[in-house]
Amino acid sequence: MLQGSLFVVLLLSGPIFMPASSEAVLRPEEVLIVVNPESSDSVRLGSLYSELRKIPFSHIAGVKAPFQEGITRKQYDELIAAPLRKTINSLQEKGVRIRCIVTVYGVPLRISKTLPPDASQETIKKLEETIGEKNKEKVELETLLKENKNSKEVHKKLNALKSEIGKLQFELAHLTGKDTVAAVDSELALLLSPSYELAGWQPNPEFYFIRGRLNNSPQALMVSRLDASAPEVVEKIMRTAVEVEKTGLAGKLYLDARGLSGASEYAKFDEDIKRAARILEKGLMPIVLDNKPELFGPGEAPEAALYCGWYSLGEYRDAFEWAKGAVGYHVASSEAVSLHDPKRNYWVKSMLDRGVIASIGPVTEPYLTAFPPPSIFFQLLMSGHYSLAEVFAMTNPFLSWQMILVGDPLYNPFRVKPAYPLIDPPPPPK
């Protein structure tokens, strides 16, 4: 996984304290259900969700898109964005406020890359060669550092070189159009916003660390997805969410750190996983923290109600006995590339197949800074003050980017039995 240039999690070193708000949490009548009429399963599941959550039937919108996970930017603009924008505007004219979109099985997942006008094969090739040369230098410096671990000069040169390589990789991503690949859901979050740059990400105005600090911040919708490897899995997710809410989610929180230390972005994220354990041990749910490089092994995670860990790229580790209504995410670069491919063992797809009903993952390389900080995510969720979509909206750093939330956006597994007390909980997304 490529690391980002900044990791903001360290801004928070303890529990959340923020003035409370009387603003209402997300309500069913504020949700728009998006289905694909090209799939009868999509339409059926959308109708079932409307019935289960008492969402007005008029809040089901159809988008006639290809029944496939990947689409072009043109297809997204014409077949998805344009009709949904029209639908929401029409509802608003009738006095209906839509704050959340839920995309249903059959709605495309990912938008393919768009090449920038300044791209040329010659420029790309030259940049790739430069990165290759810099990587050779990096290997040489790392070898020197192993021979002389206390060399401050080698440390300094290596850090500077890593920074230079990172900048070159960002430039290459732009020229190849890689930084225009996006999750459909992440683009839908900015559906009602003015035009914006497609290359790279847009800051999420509801992200906990920057709320209220952006000038002219765009209107952001909450977005979640009811999707999985098969329609029957999606139906189980929906029904389980409604059922578990009645009694509350029970089990253990598993946090799988890697035992990293130092000043790297990886070490800072690892520290945030450990910070989550320190904060949440004051709550009511048992915490299991693993701080070794190895992941949890088979049979080591019974009664798993909540989970966050890393790093097994595209290869789910079957170590868990998932509690009914479980929520969890694995931090790696490709865990939501597909939710349907039977040949792949991505974490999001595999977790949903085995009983988890809500997860988070990227549709391609998102950089480490794009993942919700676990120390914040689980505090908000376990407090019982917010629905799943609200928690994701407040902990997802970027929009027009790669991260998606899969699960019932109205799911609140701790509403009846909060597992962590927040003092003056922050206001929900607008």
C-alpha cells in the first residue's frame, strides 16, 4: 500500500469532546434508494429495503446502467449522476430533503480512469524510468543503513529520496489517469455540488478533523451501498440489521495492529489502532488487541462483533467467528475492488459472505490517509448516537475518491445498548 503525505489521526489523543447538537439524526424519509432496472434483483431488493425501513416508495430511483461493476466516466455522468440529480431536485421542490443515498446490488461500483489532456506516452515512459532509477538508489541506501544503523546522514538521504519518489508517483498517477479512478458512491456524495477537479480527491467537509473549517465547503450527501456477492447475501444484510437493532450488538472488538513504531505513516496508523484499544477499554465491550506482525489466526477471534486490522492484501484470513450484526474493516489497498468476483478473496466481499453486515474498503489504491481512523470510527459507532452512514460520513477523509461503505445506512447496532459513553457527542452530518 502506498502511504499518503499526511496522517492526521495524531491530532486526537483521547475521547471525543465536542458541543452537542439538537439536530435530528438521519431519518428514513431522508434516504434515496438507487436501483438498476437492468437487474430484477436490484429492483426487488430496493423495494424490500423500502419496506423494511419504511422509506417512502417514491424514494426509489432507477438508473439504467450496465449490470457490471466498472463503468466509464461518461456512463456515470449520463446514466447515473444526471437522472439522480434530477430526481433529488424534483423531491426538493416538493419539500423533501434527501441527505443520504443508498446504492443497491446491480448499481455499478467503480468509475474507470480518464486520461488528462497533458498525458503522452513519451512523458509517462520517461517518468517511469526516473522512478525506477530512484528506487534503485533507495535499495542501495537501505542496504547501507543495514550496515550502519546509526548513520544520520544515510537516514536523512533515504527519507529525502522516499519523499521525492512519492511526489514522482503522484505525478505518474496523474499522467496515467490513475488518480481519476473513483468509487461511484464517493462521487455521488458530491452529486449536488458545483463542478470540481476530478484528479485526486476532494476533502470531505463532514470529516471530524475539518468540520466547519473549509471555506465554501460543498454540500455532501451521505452514501452507503447494499451490495454483496449475491442477492441473498444482500437480503440477509438488510434483515439482520433491522433485527439486531432491537436487542443490540453483542460480542468483542478485535483490533489487529502490527507492532510498528517510529515516525512513518504506517507506524502512525498502527498507533491509532492501539489508541482505539486504550480509549475503548473504558467502554462496555471486551477489547482484544493483537500487537504482533502476524494477523489473527484460525480460531483466534470468536464472538467478533467489531473488527479493524491490517495487512493482508486481497486475501481474507478466516480467523473469525462473526457475531450476528458484526461490523468491521481491513486496512489494505484493494479490499473492495469487486464485491461479486467469485475468484477473488477480497476482505469486504469475504467478510459479507461470512456474516459481517457492514464493512468499508477501497475500489483501488486509496493511500493510507483515506481510511477512517479506527480510534474515531468505533467511538462514534459504539456510542449509539449515530447510524452507520453518519459514522462513515464523519470519519471518511475524502470524497470523489475510492472508499466505500457497504451496509444499511440506517443501521445503529448500539442504539438500545450503547457500549461507549461519549461526553457531549458531536453533531451528526448536516
